[in-house]
Amino acid sequence: MGLKKTFIVISLIALITVTGVLVAKKKPQSIQNISVQEFDSILASRDPFIVDVHTPEQIHIPGTDAFIDFTQVKDRLAEFPQDKKTEILVYCRSGSMSLTVSQDLIDAGYTNVKNLVGGINAWHEAHLEVSLNPETKDLGTVIYGDIATTEFNLTNNTNQPLTITKLSTSCSCTQAQTDKDTLEPYESTSIKVSFNPAVHQDDHDLGDITRTIFIETDNLNFAKLKATITAKVIK
């Protein structure tokens, strides 16, 4: 073999080797499957973009940023963050539709896509509870004679209907009422609270105060719940 031919062969081998290395470095992005525990940990420490893609639409996990039909994702990419490095959490009911969407997003160039294994079914199972959120609300400064209002969220995250059997407060200056007395599985309702520091017509509710809202239900595992409001009352 002549020197020129030898040089050409060596060059081709080198080119193939370099190309192979480059291709190896550019491995296709893979879907990151995460558990409910990992999902919760991410939400507790970061602010990802959360999308529910189940069809038909279902009650969403709290904090969900968007609902996009899994069959329409490719046509609605503009509704996703424009930064392709954004952390995106995708879920559906059982994890099947979200797996498809996760791959669609990766094909569209997104590099930090996470699929919730088991979907919202797994999330419900891991969060089986009746909750009243938040635990405390600060009304800030309230002028004596004014009525301050706020809201709490009661969620029945169980697979059985829930009935509120009693709704009360620690003082007549505080009133509470609910939009619904009975909640279907995984349904929520608002608990509206009003605080009137002048109801006693004396100085009983001046200064720093704390009042409690009590809720009793027919679920024996979550029979009694409570939340509090705080305020600084001045004349």
C-alpha cells in the first residue's frame, strides 16, 4: 500500500473514531421516572412546572400549573415554559399518558422532564388524609370595629365521601361557614372565616389574639381538625 493510500486509510479511521466519540457523547435524553416521595421532595424544595395531562380532565394535584390534554401536547408546546432546561413534572391518572407526554417533551428539546410513576392514583394513596390548610393564618392588624375575613381549604383526600358533622370556633367573635357539608372523594371546599373584635363591645378582643376553628367529620380517622387565626387588634 502506497504512502498516500496509507494516509487516507488512517485519516478515515481517525474520522470514524472521532465521530463515534461525538455520537456517544450525544446520548438521547431519557425520561426520569420519579416516585411520589421524590415528587413531594421536589415540591418542598423547588418550584417546578407541574402539568396534568390526563384525559378526560380530573381533579388536579394541588400546585398544578397547567392541564393539557395528552393528545394535544405537540400542538400546545407554547403553553410550556420556553426555557428548555425548566424542571417539568408530568402526571396523569396512572402514569401511562404522562409517559407518552414526557417523551414528546424530550423530543421537543426539554432536558429536565420527570414522569410521576403511578400518576395521581399513587399520589392519592400516599396522601390518604383529610386536611385543613393552612394550619394558621395571620390577619395582621385589625381595626376595632372592622370585620376581617379569610379562608381555609378543607380537602377530602380519601376514597370515601366525607360529611362535616360540626363546625365551630373558640369565640363568638369568630364565625365560620363552609360552601359544602359533604365532600366526594378527593374533593375540596372552602371554609370562610370572619373575625369581628367588637362583638363583645368591650376591650375583650384588643391586642394580640388567637382564635381557633374546629371541624368534626364522620371519618373516624380524621374526626377532628382545627386551624387558627391570629391578629393584632387596635382601636
